[in-house]
Amino acid sequence: MALTILTACGQEMKEVDVSDGRVSHVLSIQKVENNKSSDSLRALRRNAEDNKEILDKIDGMEIERKGQGKLLEKLESQNTYVYSFS
């Protein structure tokens, strides 16, 4: 199982401070099975304590840079959970 926390396209890198409280309080968790997903595989979390726990886990985590092909290969080879704040 792979966990994709942050993905982006572009040449520019920008550090995001997740400890300043400006991140949305709504967390979307999307499961991708066999390279497909649906609304039934999506959950929204609005519990501030749960969301803070996830942010604490990723704060300071090293980012692994991958090319688009390698990332897609990894995502297509196994079930994936995508976490995003909106």
C-alpha cells in the first residue's frame, strides 16, 4: 500500500508550514483501488484532533522527488490512499 500525502506538478518548490493553523479543517481521504476510485471510497473528516494528528505525522517529513512516470507506475501498481486538505 502506498500513501500519497502531497503531490504537485511544476518546477518550483515551496515549503508549507502545517503548524501555523491556516490549513483547512476538512480532510478528504480517497482510496484508489486498481487505479480507480469513486465517491463510495471517499471520506471527509472534520475532527480537528484527527486532522492535527495527521499533520503532526507529516510535519518535517522528507519529500521524495519522482518523475511523473515513476509516480504513476508506483500509484498504478498498488492500492493507494490520497489525503488532502481543502
